[in-house]
Amino acid sequence: MAKIAIIRTGGKQYLVKEKDKLKIEKLALADGAKVDLETLLIASGEEVEIGTPVLEKKVSGQVVRQTKNKTVIGVKYKRKTRQHKKFGHRQKLTEVEITTI
């Protein structure tokens, strides 16, 4: 069985295994840079390590590229005056490939 881990970054938790690519909240790193992610749990076969709250072992990855998410459209509307405002937002993301657990 492959090693899996639960990592925490950007206020979210992700279930990952080696060679996974995931998009996380923007990290201020250049393409190709190495990154160590906070690890909450590691499971491999019958052995499970649980952090209280985190493990000292880190999951390492490599930044593939910086990108943006799809546009989310938002609308503000004030009744009676018929005042309205439409806006869009594109969240900045970092694509990371998990190298070792």
C-alpha cells in the first residue's frame, strides 16, 4: 500500500500521496522551489502516525507553477434604490507536486 498523508496549508487540509499534483492557496515561491508542508497524519500499510497537533516529519513537494482559479462572479444589490454592482474574483493558486512523504 502506498504512503498517504494529510497536510495542512492555507487554512485547508488535503489528503495526498506521492506524485500527486494539487492546487493550494498561493505561496510566495518561484517555480521549481522546494516546499515543506505541515503534516497532520501519515499512514503506510498498517503503521499510522498521528500528530498532536502536527508531526515533526514534513511532507516535501516542488512548486510546478503559479496559476489562477476560475472567475467567481459576485453581485451586490440594494433594494428600493435599485443600486447594483457586479464584480469578479480570481483566486491565485500554486500548483505543487508531492515528492516525498
